[in-house]
Amino acid sequence: MPTELLGLGVTTMDYKGYDIQIFDRERMLIELVRYRSKIPINYYKEILRNYRRILPQLNAEKIRNYAESVPKSDKR
């Protein structure tokens, strides 16, 4: 992945008094879809079910922008 895309979707959260950098939910959804063939199908379906539950909390514009910015995986 190009280095300039590594910061795309990165957010900082406090964990036990420490600031850590993580990808936001929208970016993780994009990565899930990109690498779905690398994940066991039952686990993939479970994760998608969980995303459906939090759908109203997700930012559709972010998802659209991430999908356009991140290259498709050629490792399928």
C-alpha cells in the first residue's frame, strides 16, 4: 500500500491513559471488504452482521472517499 494512504482513516483514542492510533470503523470496513478472501467465511459474515448493527453510526461519505482512495487488493 502506498505510504500516503497509511494515514487515511487513522484516529487517536485513549486507552488506559495512553493515546493510541487506530483506523476508524469506516476504514476497517473497507479493509474487511478488500481482504475478504483472506478471512474465514463464518468470521467474515459475523463481522458484517456487526457492521449492519452500527450502520446508522457510520459516515457514508467517509466510506465512499476511502473506497475511492484505497486501491483494490490484487491478492485475492
